[in-house]
Amino acid sequence: MAAYAVVVRDGQLLLARARDDDGRPEWVLPGGGMEHGEDPYDTVRRELEEETGYLVEVTGFLGVDSSRRTLSGRFRRPVDHQGLRLLYEGRVAGGELRDEIGGSTELAAWHPLDAVPGLARIRLIDTALRLWRERPASGHLEAGRG
């Protein structure tokens, strides 16, 4: 389980850059995995500060993204993995933009919203932006809609 934030300021989206499994750079939403016993609300604030340097105020809950895939497990046996990601909206409340050192990301930056479709990015960014724009009362997007 993980928690992420959509932080938009002056028409720009805050993103972090990580490396995919093949070492290629890709943009991700700031956020990440919950520690045992941690509230997801605290997770998203901690992760945003670690990855971007910003203190973030959570201003709303956008929804949930769930994915399921088969991973290579121990002794190369397939493992059925489900990822559950909680998506929040946030605003910068303090701190200064900086890159994470020794973590899962290597760069933090603002990107114009209209430039996001042209970035090498993970699917979760598109899902999060749809939740942010559409604000479904259920916090769930209908499958098959682009």
C-alpha cells in the first residue's frame, strides 16, 4: 500500500524522476510506500518531503488506484501482486524544492500540465490527473475511459 499526492501550482504539476527496471528515467508522482502502522495521510506528507523537500498540506482525498500483475517470485515462481495506491491532493505549505539524496528518486521538478502527456511517465500520473480533474464522488474511475 502506498500514498501519493497531486500537487498543482500555477498550472504546473510537481513530479519526481526515478528509474524504471531497465534503468531508464521516468517521471512518477511524489509519494510511496507506507511504513508498518503508519497512517496513509502521514505517509504522503513524509514521502513528499523526502522526495521534493516540500512540506505539503493535504487538502483532499482524490481516490484509490488498484492494480494487479504477476511478478517473478522466489525460485522464479509467479506471484500474484496487487498494488493499492491512495491518491491525495496537496498544496505546498513550506520547504524548498530539492532533489532526494540516496532514495528512490533522483530529481524533483515542476512540469506544465499540458506538457505531462509528452513525458516518459508511469500510468499512475494519468490516473491521478483524471481523479484530480473529474473528482468522482466514489473516488474510483470507470474502466475503459481515457
